[in-house]
Amino acid sequence: MAYLRYSKGLLMSDIYAPQLEWNERAKCYIGYAKNYPLVLNYFQESEIEYKDDVLNLVPFPKVKEVESLRDYQRKAIEAWSKKGRGIVVLPTGAGKTMVGLAAISKTKISTLIVVPTVDLLYQWAKSVENVLGTKPGIIGNGEDDIRGITVITYDSAYTRAEGLGNKFGMLIFDEVHHLPSEGYSQIGLLFASPYRLGLTATPEREDGRHRVLPSLVGPVVFRMDVNQLKGKYVSDFEVKRIYVELKEEEVERYTELRKKMNSYLRKKRIKMSSLKDFRKLVYLASREKEGREALLAWQEALRLAVNSESKMNKLREILSNMINDKVIIFTRDTFMAYKISREFLIPAITYKTPKDEREDILKRFKEGEYKVIVTSSVLDEGVDVPDANVAIMMAGYGTRRQFLQRLGRILRKKEGKSALLIELVTKNTSDHGLSVRRRKNATV
């Protein structure tokens, strides 16, 4: 008879299964806990008698049924339920949290909800209590309370994986695109949880590591883009791009910097067409003076392009025509966020903003005391942003995810509301290339 057990993120068995390897020191077959369902299936299909001592689940509480789902949320749950594993892809503002809560209500097994930020830690906890009618446990931000439904940060789940890996029957990964990172992927490996649900607006990653998601969570089982929900479940919206040009003195400096950078790249045969190429440049910059100068030239040229003075002038013109709108201005960096804050007397939220101050700014924005706020990347994800109808994207990274996240910040459905995203782009610069990249396959 096989004896299957759990120890610190690993499965241990005295009988072979394809997912396990012999460990001479432990004198048994060992493999990652994520393989638990596969090992069980192998034993059952092979008619091998076994004793299963892997899961030691936290008792599941009594919860309310989740019935008031939108049609696409119901279809997402149906698609996921066929295997009990997989990823649901829905745009920001489409109610991914309700899909997760419905999965908990349907499965009725102890669940660990993994989230990337402290803000989401408490947002999910509040949703569990309001929708499911039970108080969840919280692990993270100084709290350590384990219950049948527990919300935990990725950081805490990573550090606690070995001890918690057999306590929960289901894992829900909010913003599951964080999971494939080299550290966080250990969460997926060390938990034995048979049921797994990933939630995100964009599973794809620039580094290509999204390819490991099917093995950690499951494949994409349901997907809808923002255009499919436009006007019915999220606000009707328009995306408008306004092109500006560098000023004469900026063109001269930009050309000089790019020439310096390109000369070095040609010398080193670097095309800068991928993340790998950029990492090579950073590596060379740490070893060579000329490489460091080329990297600094690249950085300064990029700042000139994304933060051009013409954008500031255009922003002034745009804001003068939006007195009655609620506007969020997004920048690429904190320098530009604070520059806009000073010049236009607008409250700024960056990673440097204390939590209490940020909450106060968002509260006043929600209540209409502030009509315009400016932020860098800190409001892109994981923060409950009050309703706004206009987003002005001064600059950003070349990722589809960031573009869709920022668009999602203005898509909260409201009667009669029409949202507008304005993207300011500096022509004939790297800023234009970034704009093209983040719109690629974005379908908006």
C-alpha cells in the first residue's frame, strides 16, 4: 500500500508515481505538492492501494450562496468548474472578485485568496464578509489570522508556503500575472490545493514567464475583452490619441543622446528589440564606462520624450476644457507627477505618498472636492479608485497590461456616463514606440 503524505511543500510516497522522483536521503519518492491531484489520479488509474494523509484542511465556514451574477460571470464559473483549475480573464472593472466569491460559494472548501497589495488584502476581506456573510482570516500587514477563507499577500504566501501548503483545498490568485515571477512561482509549486483559480485582465508578461501559468494554475478557461462589455457592463468609452512634437532645443538634445546610445549599441551588436537586449545593456553598463554612459543617454533621451514640454502645454489646454469632469492624470514617473502637481496645483499620489494622505486624497476625489488628481504607476493596480470619467495618460511603459489597467480606472458603470482616455504621445521619439507597443493586441 502506498502512503502519501505532505512535508514542507513536498509530496512524499513510498511507491513510485510519474510526478515523483526517488530521494535517497529520505528513502522515498518526492515531488512538489502541486502534483498531488496527478499522483492521486495515477494511483487510482493504476489501481494502487494508498493511504492519503496529505491534506489537513482548515474547516470551511457556512457561507451564503452567490446568485446575482452577470451572464458572463456565470459562464466563467461554468467554464472553470469543468476542471476546477484555470484562469479567468476579464477587464478591469468587470467584476473578477465576484467570480472568485462565486467559486468559493460553489466549491465549499477551505480557500486561500492570494493578492499582490495590502489594499487588495482588505478589499477582498470586505467583499468576503459582505457577499459570503463570513469573516475571513487575514495574513499580511502585521495580521496573522487563519480561517476557512483567508486572504493573504503574495509576499506572505511565499514565506509561509511550506507551513500552509496542505491547509487549503482551493487557491485563488488575484492578479495572477504576478505568480510566474521566480519567487512567487514557489507558491504554486508548494501548495497541494487541488482547486485553483487565477484572475487577471492580462495574463501575458513581457518576460514570457506567463508560459508557466498552466502548470501552476491551469490554462485560460474564459476570456472577454473590454469591447465585449462596453456600454452594457462597463461604461461606454472612447480612446483618443493626441500627438505633440519636441521643441527645437529638445530635438537637438534628444538627437545627440540617441546618437551616443546607438553608436554603442551598434558596437556591441545590441538591437534593443527585447527585454533580453535591455538586460544586456544594463549588464555592460555595470562593467564598462562607455556602457554606463550609453545607458544614461538612453534614460535621459527617454525622459525628454515621455515628459516633453509640449505635453505640459497640451495638458493645460485639455484641463481648461474639463472643468466639470473628474480626471485622473497618469505619468510614467514620480518626477512628472510632482511637476504636474506643482504647476497645476493638483494633489499627487505616488509610492512616496503616506497611506493616510493617499486615502484622504481619494476620499476628497470621490466626494467631488478634488476634480483632478495626478499619479504615477501606484494606482494602476490593487487600489480601489473612485469613479472618474476621464483619464489622461501623459506617459507609461510599453505594456498592454498598463494600458488596459489605466483604461479600466474610468470604466466603472454609471447611468449616462461616457468615459474618455486621452493618450499624449511625442512624435518621432521612443515615446511613440512605447505607445504602439502598449496598444498592440489591446483591441481598443
